[in-house]
Amino acid sequence: MKDKARNHWLILILVALAQFMVVLDVSIVNVATRTIQVAFHMTETNLQWIITAYTLAFGGFLLLGGRAADLFGRRRLFIIGTIVFGIASLLDGLAQSGGMLIALRAAQGLAAAFMSPAALSIVLVTYREGHERNVALSVWGAVASGGAAAGVLLGGIITYYLGWRWNFFINVPIAALVAITAFRWLPAHESEETHNDLDLPGAVSVTAGLMLLVYAIVKAPALGWTNHTTLLYFAGSAALLAFFVINELRAKNPLVPFKIFRIRNVTGANLTMMPVVAGMFSTFFFTSLYEQAVLGYSSVKTGVSFLVIPVVIAIVATNVPRLVQKVGFKPILMVAPLFTASALFWFAEHVRVGGSYTYDLLPGFILMGIGMGATFVAVTIAATTGVPPRESGLASGILNTSQQVGGALGLAILTGLATSGAANYIHHLTTAPNKLTPLAAQVHGFHEAYFVGGFFLLGASLIATTILRQPKRTVVKADAAAVGMH
């Protein structure tokens, strides 16, 4: 029993470390973007694609990666994804132009799309549904939510002392360690399906449709929302996604068997996840820009300023499984997004030229840590409860897709709002411009983005309230003393 418990902990540490790399790489370059911009003479519009290319490829291919894990073996896909992720990270660090870096970031996101759902599905089949799995998912949720804040911290320190390229080089030894250890310790997790027919038309159409949708939202502020090119992008995305739905309904072995959405909490949890991440992750982008461009913080000081968020997340996330045992995940998902919404509304009110960290940022960071730590653990439990083991990779892929597409859409929408808000501020000036005007305009744009982001989180709470269903209490007391997980 002790050996089994030890192996369980080793498996959890291994897949959590892989997930930490994946989530870290969404945010670790946030602080380094200004340095990269100078190095490659990039425009602000192109600069965003260093982050968006990764999240787009990641989110676009997650359904394919999750289903492939179910069909071809979770360990196999996990190890292959990890190796490719390490190679792509090495090439990212060696990039010689902005365009080359953006392309390689997309390749890195593609590898993550196979690694991440395989990792979560390994957790789902390793731990019994109930308290044992909830404790494991609390670690997973803490890593998923804390990785974003830790990325800003590590990105600041690494960029300042080692240079921006080391934000990518650091993944190489970690990926090698994870791949070697996985080969040695992970069970085979071979396919439980009776076929290996991968739905390529479905995979291509949903990936292209989602990517074109985000691309349209990114381009719309510059082109105009009613511009014929913008409308063509949206129409193309709608056509591809419509084809995907029709294909899935007709395919013998669809990429996404829609019957999984008959599990009401799978649907509700994913609908909750999208606005949560849309408002939440964009905040790291804007706040790191605010600290460096407006407050004049160095990359190290910016990174350290975010340290409170992963600390609060760790404290909250470790206590969520006990709370889930007592009240269930639905009440948590009704309340937790409100903490994050409060953080965004706080920033919308207090972020200013000449602001202070202690009064203007710290209270918001604490509220955000509470909301993130509780939300990510509870939503992961909700999205995976009642899912058959043979579809664990699919459920993992859908949840990760909701997270990454939500993040990409949120960043595109809120960046557009921040840009237009800054332009409108200058356009409606009633006094002569001065040297602080550009900073004041930028801050005004941030206010609008934070404010709308807060409403995303209010929407998430409303979705959880109306759609999620609290399952009947079936967890027996013995589950609370599950092997090695107490």
C-alpha cells in the first residue's frame, strides 16, 4: 500500500510539473515582451502574437490532443508531447527574428496541446473519483492557476539576470527530466477504445475555426468591426465551426462525441471556465505592462510584486478539497469568481499614474489569489466528475480548450478595448497635452479592460449558479482516508 501511495505521489508530481511548464509559458514572457520588442524592433500589434500564437495553437489543437491520448495511449502522447515541447523551447530561445519567434511559439503550443490533456487524463484514471481525486485535482488546480502568476515572477527575474532567451531555455532540462521519469515510472495507460480512428476532418475544422475566430477579434480593432475583411474572417470561422458540428453528428467515431455534454456539469464547468480565464489571465498582461510602463518598475520588481498571488493560491487550493467535501463544488463556483471580479473592479478604480503597490495593487492581488485558487480547483473537479475513464482524455482536452480559447479571446477583446480606450482619451482631451498624457491615456485604456474583465467574472458566477448541478453525496467516509492522499 505504501509503494502504491508513493507511486501515486510521484505520478502526480510528474504530471503537475509538466502542466506547470505549460501554464508558465503562457505568462512567463509577459514581463519579457518589452525586451523582445526592442531586440527585434517589433510593433505592439505584432508583440501580442508572441503570447497569442502560443495560446492559439495550444487551444486550437487541444481537442485533437485529448482524443489522441484516449486512442493511442496516454503515456505515449504525454512523453512525445513533452519531448517536442522541450525541442520547441530550445528553438524559441535561439530565434533570430520576431516572426521566427512567433512561429516557434505556435509549435510550442502545438506540443503543449498533446502533453496537457494527456497529463490530466492520467490523473483522472490514476485516482478514484471522490476525495482522493479531489485532493489530486487541488494540486493540479493550484499549478494551473498559480503557474500564471509564477510565470510573471520567474519571467522578471530571468529576463533581468539572464536575458529573455532563458525564459525558454529553462524548459529544456525540465522537459528532459519529465520525459525520462515518465518513461520509467508512468503506467502504460494504453487505449481503452476498440478503434483508433482519429476524426481528422473534425480536428482540422474546429482548430481552424477557433484560430480564425481569435484572429478576427485581434484584427477587428485596427480594421474596424464592420470592415468587409473582418466580417469575412468571422464568416469563415462560423462556417468552419458549423462544418465541425455537422461532421461530429455524422462521423462514426467523432473527435468530440456530443453525448459527453449530456453530463450537465461537464457543460456547465466549461462554460464557467471560459469567462473566468478571459478576465483573469488578461489581467497579468495589463498589470505587468502597467507596472513597467507607468510605474517604472524593473522586470525583477514587476515579477516579485506578483509573488503574493501564487502564495495565496497555494493556501486556498490546499483547503478546497475539504470544502468540496462539506458543501460541494457548486457553491464554491458561485462565490469564487466574485472574488476575482472584485479584484478587477479594484484595479479599474485604483490603477493610476503615480500609484502605489501597497494600496493600489496589493489588495487586488490578494482577492485575485483567493478567487483563482478556489475557482480552478472546483471547476476542474466539476468538469471531470462522472466522466467514463475511456473519455478522460476528451474531457481533459475540452476543459483545457475552454481555458486556452477563453484566454486567447479575452486577451484579444480586452487588448482591443484598452487600445481604443487610450485613443479615445486623447481624442476627447479638453486641456493641452503634457508629458503625462500618454501614460494617463494608457491607464484609462487599462481601466476599461479591467472593468469589462470584471463583468466576465460576474458572468462566470451566473453560469455556475444556473447550469451546474450539485451531485448527490455518494462519497463514503473511507474515501477521505484514500491511499497516500491525506
